Amino acid sequence: MMFPGEYYLTSRYNSNIATFLIYLAKYWGTIIIFYEIFLGDLISNTASFYCINLLLYFSIYDYFCCINDNEPGAVTQREGKIVSLSCTLFYVTLFSCLGLFFYGLNFSYTMGVCLLITIIFYIHNELSEKFRVITYFLLYFLKPFLFFHDINVFLSIVIFSSLYAFSYIPFYFIKKFALQWPNIFLKTIFSGIFLKIFFLLCFIPFYPKLTYLLICQILFTILDFVSNKRFSSHVKM
């Protein structure tokens, strides 16, 4: 029985735990910091709250990633152990019950978001490659809502999620349509990190605390780059 996130670790990061942890810090850490900035109260926002949310999320995401990776003619070929439906249902039930027991109504939002992610990922896997750009955007748009629990910050989350999701679209679009970047300049300015930095710089004058997100993105992107370089060198040796 695979643990939630294990398939993602093995198929996307070749079981390199250090690189996987950097990914968690860069992607999910940024979202958590955003919530802390706009909520200001560590809601039941304990480490356990975030952990249970992510464990439920990865229980579902692993399963659909496995289906996506093993479909005939997949553009990106990845290898990993098969994630069974029974294992997925077990973990979804377990972490849903734990979340509701410890966090009550706050966790029901997480369950609703995970249900939407399940539906959209199912549709995503049923579509042809070139139509998946829309569902890909929707998946990335929904992910930040995993920790949502306060209606007062709904608009802020919508804006953040939209821009955060859009940052990943240009490269995904190029890959799915088998295109090539015309030059390194366009490839750079439409990269995920460049777009995220650009969007943050636009809002920092109004919300200075977003500087923390900017620093987080830059720092962990550098660590991610160094880690990937070292891992690649090790593989070659």
C-alpha cells in the first residue's frame, strides 16, 4: 500500500526526497504563507491542519496522476508503482474522517475542493491532449483553495489562485501543442517563476507583506535549480 504522495515522489522526482521537499516548500509553502498573510491568525492553522489537508489531496492526486501517466500515447512518459482504487478510497476515508473530527466545518471546505479536483482531473484524463490546457488551469486554480476556510478572504484567494495558475499555463501549452519557443527571451519572460515574480511585484505596493512570498519563490527556485543540477550530475556519474 503506497502512502499519499509516494507516487508523486517516485514518478515526478525519481524518489529524490530533497527535491520533493523543495517542491512542497516552493509550491505549497507559498500558498500557506499567502493564507497566513491575509488571515493573520494561525487558524487552527497548525501544522497538523495543513498536513491532513495535503494528505487527503495527495491521496486523490496520486491516483489520477497514475492513470494519466499510464494512458496509451501519453506525451510525458513516467514510471511508478500502480496506485489502486481501493488504496485511494481507504486513505480518502481515513483523512476525511480525521479532518472532520479535528477541524469540523473548516475541513468540509477542503473535502469540497478535493471533490472538485477529483471531477476535473477525471475529465482532464478523458480529454485529448490539446484540450487539457483548460482543465490543467482549473486544477491549478483550485489547489490554493485546499486551505480555504474564511469567506472574508474569498476574493483575495480567487485573484491569487487565478494568477498563480496562469503562471503555469504558457509552458504547459507549448508542451501539449508540441511547439517550440521562438527565442530564449520569450521562454524566460513566460516561465512560471518570472510570471509569479511579475504578478507579486504588481501587488506588493498595495500589500507589502507579499514580499515574503516573493522571497520564498526566489529562494526555493534557486534551491530547486541547484538540487536538480546536483541530482542530474549524480545520475550521469
